[in-house]
Amino acid sequence: MKSALPSLLAASTLFCGGAQAAPPAPFSDDPEVRAFVADMQSRHDIDAVQLLRDFATIRPNATVLRAIRPAAVPEQQRSWARYRERFINTRRIDAGLLFWQAHAASLRRAEALYGVPPEIIVAIIGVETEYGRNTGRFRVLEALASLAFHYPPRAEFFRRELEDFLLLARENGLSALEVKGSYAGAIGIPQFMPSSQRRYAVDFDGDARIDLRGNAQDAIGSVAHFLQQHGWEAGAPVALPVRLAGDPAALLAAGIRPATPLAELPDVVPAAPVDTVVAARPAALIELETPGVPSEYWAGFGNFYTITRYNRSSFYAMSVFQLAEALRSGLGTRTTGQLSSR
């Protein structure tokens, strides 16, 4: 397996001795890529000649490789206050209410079929792409190849996603070179990774094709189907704030998968009274830390954990939940004419 460092250096635009560094070689020159192409041909009957032509037009992307690396300063990476303000704000709430109103019928049908409430679906789409406005500018083939062959920590994962992307492109009659997405290879309005699109995307508008890049109805149905398949429980709580009466270290070390009834979590007290049904539900302690201020603590239930299957971060799941709560509250108090344009 190659080190990521040579790829990053080669793909940079540094100047050495007044001369610009040579660009990296195309992927088609890489023996590992050629072996991958041969394997795709053997197992999936992919056109190896065309795939090598595609790989000949792309090179390792230094921007992708920089973006995927963890932040160098932990404080920059873990700040709930900073993370939250990116997603829970007037602009995203107002745009979400407009999206909800525009697609109310599809959202109601998705809830009826999959049990996922409209505000959760809208919030995920809002956090992911601001309701389809920011779906990514990277060529997915180039992004996934860069990570599959030049990012050793997760190379195996991204090679599987690259395989799924190429199969997805063939199944849908797409040019692999033309599809754009995030630096990590996520695609479309809901930012599905290729494997998730192949497993969970649905044709929600009944036009005999699945289009997550331009069809909001398909995106709505696919998000709901994904959550339902990962354990969403209709009508169940997501999370609630709690107070601590002791050291949370052991509970935090247990992880965010609910395993112990809320009433039995040691030294955890709900911030407001809960009924016996909620108290009996398995929960996990969630810490939302911000440098320099006391952490927030929440009890996360099964539905909170399900949201983390979309993005395995408690910050992400909490931002979806809180945006959903703001949207649900806003829908009952605002009309289209009252929505700001910010």
C-alpha cells in the first residue's frame, strides 16, 4: 500500500527552485489501479478498456486528500458550539420550511410508508446539502480513486465505494467521469455514498428511474427508506437533555449505542420529568463538548443512534435532531409570506 505523503506532495502546487512541481501521473499508470480494473472486469464484466481510458483522464486530487485528514488541532475538530451554528440558523430553518411546504405531499407519503417524520427527513437534507444547493463539486470517480489508492487509513472502504460507484454508473447509464459529489464521494441531494444508493435509494416518484441528484421526491423517499432500514422506530423519542450527578467517564466509554434503560443509567437525571415508557427505553449518554465551557449531556435513544448510521457522529445526529425540532416548531408559527429571505 502506498503512503499518502508522496501523493500529496506530487499533487500539490508547490514550487521548487522556481519551477512548478510536475503533476502526478494519471491513475491508469498505477499498477494497483490496473489490478483493480482487471478485477472489475473479472468479477463484474466491466469494460476494462473504457475504464482504463477513464482512469487515464484523472489524477490523485490533493484537495481531496487534505480534506479527508483529521484536523491537526483537536479543539478545531470538536466544538459543539461551532458545529451547531453551521446548521441551526435562520437561513437553514427558513429554507427548510420552504422545502417542507414545497414537498409536503411526498414527505407525508414517506412518513406513511417508512415511519420517519417529515422534519427528520428535511433536516437531514438540510444538513447534508442545504436542500440540494450544495451537492459537491468534485468528480466522484477522481475523489474515490484518490482515497482508494492514496489514503491508506481507509483505502479498503473507499475501494469498495469505488467499485459500487462504477456499478451504479453502469446500472443507471451514467458517465463515471461526469458525476459530481463531495470530496468523500457522496452523491446528490441526500449525499448518499454509492453503496448506500445501490442498497437504499428508491424511485419515489414512480418514473422508473432513481435520481438523487435532481429529484427531491426520490431524495425524500430514499432518506426515509435508509433510516427505516437502519432501525427507525415510528413515534419513538430521539434524545432528551439530562443532568449528571457523578462522573460520566464509564457511560461515555460505553459508546452511543443504547443499551441500558434511561432510568437505570447511573447518576443520569432527565432535565424534565419523563413518563415510565420513556424511562424504560434503552439510552446512551451523549456528550456535546465545546472547549472552554461545560459540556452538554443528553440521553440518546434508538432513533438517535439510527441517525448516526447516516453519519457516525453524535454532533451530526444532534444537529439533525435540533434542526428538525426547529423546523417542526417553525412550521406551526410561520407562513410562507413571513419567511425571511436570508
